[in-house]
Amino acid sequence: MHYVCYPQTLKPALGYRQACVNHTCMKKTREDAALNDYGPLIRRKRLASKRKISQDDLAGRLAQLGIWLDRSAISRIENQERGILDYELMAICKCLKIRPSELFKKR
């Protein structure tokens, strides 16, 4: 896991490891982009539905399921700049009304 140091703005009580006296380490999510192979497929399925679903609409549907991804996080997933967790992928499939197997088919 890769970490990057930022000036200490967060309190150590939040659970981040402290790298030095003046800095706090935070996980870099952009390094995990190689783990996301599904972003372009999610975008295609989102735009291919009868009624095109915007990223904001998708974020709202995910929020109803208890998954807190904002529009920028969905954009980063679709652009493969952010990794995607398994439960996020399953929730996105549910919101788009597609079976997860449709994303796992050979491309």
C-alpha cells in the first residue's frame, strides 16, 4: 500500500498513521487505478440504458443503497483513476439494472 504525506491537518485519532512529527500519511487511491478494469464498461452501460443515467443520478441511487460515492468519485472510476471495491461494483450493477456477469464477459 502506498502512502503520501500531507501537512498535519487531520487528528491522529482518525486512524491515520503518522509518518513524522509534522506530517500525516494518507492512502493514495490513484495508485490503485490498475485494479479497475470496469470503469469504461460501467460508463457504456450507464449511457446505453433506455433513459441515460447521469453520474449525479447514479450517485443518488447509490446513496439510497448506503454507498456514498459522489459524482467525482464515479467519474474517477469510469476514467480508471480510482479503484473500485467489490461491494461498490455490485451496487452499481444493481442501480444500472444489469447483472454483474455482463461486466465480467470477455471483451
